[in-house]
Amino acid sequence: MKFVSYNIQYGIGQDGRFDPARIAESMRDADVIALQEVTRGYSRNDYADLVEIMSALFPDYFAAFGPACDVLVDHQIVDGRLRERRFQFGNMVLSRYPIRASRNLLLPRKRTFDKLNLQRGALETVIDAPGGALRVYSVHLDHVSPDERLAQIDFLKDRACHYVDEGGPLTGAIEFAISDLPVPADFLIMGDFNMEPESPEYIAMVGRNDAYYGRAPRAGYPTDAEAHLRSRPSDGYSWISEDQSRRMHLDYCFVSGGLVHRLKACRVDNSARGSDHFPVWVEIAET
């Protein structure tokens, strides 16, 4: 199975061009896609509905969207009815396989006074994958404050690692005349974490590195797929600044301990040009 995570920057590429089709082509082989910075009603891309656009570009994929931020832009009366235009900013998951359930997790945040701070989220999905149901999270953490990211990571890990106890979005579904949902223990957490390898936030996510054993997979600490497979180049990066002068590794795929033995490959596609970020690809064996 092939998974990809891509912060698509509202559909705007390194050349300043809005081109969702270009983004879709760079992900065409993926079975499951996690997107960040998916917008509706945003002036920079002429108020495009990227949820509808990306769904149309993958017409046979199941889709889920979680708008972490939802703000009124303007409104008018049309044919006697109020019409709203809202700015939505969030995460999306597209999947060849059925998305049995989703839950939009709003991450902790604090008010800022002179820097942009949008509400961030983690879209949690339960997918009927060929090797058994698993969870896929599309995540976008704060871009300014390490302290905020640490709080968000603590919250996210708590939800992901205690999912079986919580039961996800719905239990006792028989009362609503629908079948009970799977409650899978295994998960992939994919997205733009706005942190660099071995930063305090990264260590909070994966645990400290032992001088002899490294980072042995263990409960409560998701495993960085690329680091585990030793496939990250020393000069690897997943984001490039607008003026091309800075490159940083900010995007990751973390997996639960039960999926580590199924990891086959992980890489960043630095040939993609559809965003200021680059897609992170992960391949796992079906069983």
C-alpha cells in the first residue's frame, strides 16, 4: 500500500501558479492521500473550493475533510436567501478504500497578538485497508511556536495511542441502525509538523535516542518511518522558502509499533513543484 502526505499550500506552487491538477498528478499512484492547507473561500486562490476540486480529481476515491478553521468572509441575499462565503482551512484524506469513519480533532492553541495563528487540526480517519482496518491522520501543527507544537503533540499522541479505549467517533452504533465500526490499534500520522528532526518537539513525538539501541519501537511513541528505514539524506528537506534560500525538513509519516515491521519504503519527492512543501511517500506491506 502506498500512502502520501502533501501540504498543498492552497494549491499554489513554487512558481506562484494555482494548479491543483499538477498536485494531483504528483500523487496519482497513492492508495491513501493526506492533504494539509486545503481551503475554501480563500482570496489567494480566488476562493476556490479545494475540497470539491481534489475530490473531482480523484473521482473514485472516498474523501473526508476537516475544517479546523471556519470564518465568515462575506454574505449576500440571492433570490431571497442568505448566501454565505466562508474561509475554511483544514486537512483532507482521500482513499481508494472505504473511509468508515472520521473525526476532526482540534489541537490546542493560544491567542497571538502580532503573528497569524489559525486553529490547527488533525483529521482522523478509519480506513478499510486490504490488510485490515487502520487509522490515518492528516495533521498540521502550528508554524510559529515550539511550545504550541509541544502541546499539540501531547494531545495528538494521547488521542492516537488511547483510541481503542475511547472508541473513536462512535460506539454502540446499533442504536442508529448502522454496523459497529472497527476499532483498529494501528495508525499512520502524516502531515506538516513544522518541526525539524531532533528538535524538542520531534523528541516529544518519538522519544529520546539511545546511544546504543537508537529508538526501539515502543507503545506511546510513534515511529518516524523515514528515520527507521534510514532513508532520509543528511541534507534532506520537505519545504523550501519562497525565495529558495532556505530548506527544512518539516513533513513526516509516523507509524504505530504494530506497523513498523510492515514498512517497506519512505521518501520525499523533491521533484514535485505544486507547493512550497514536497510530498512524503510511505509504502507498507498489506499484511
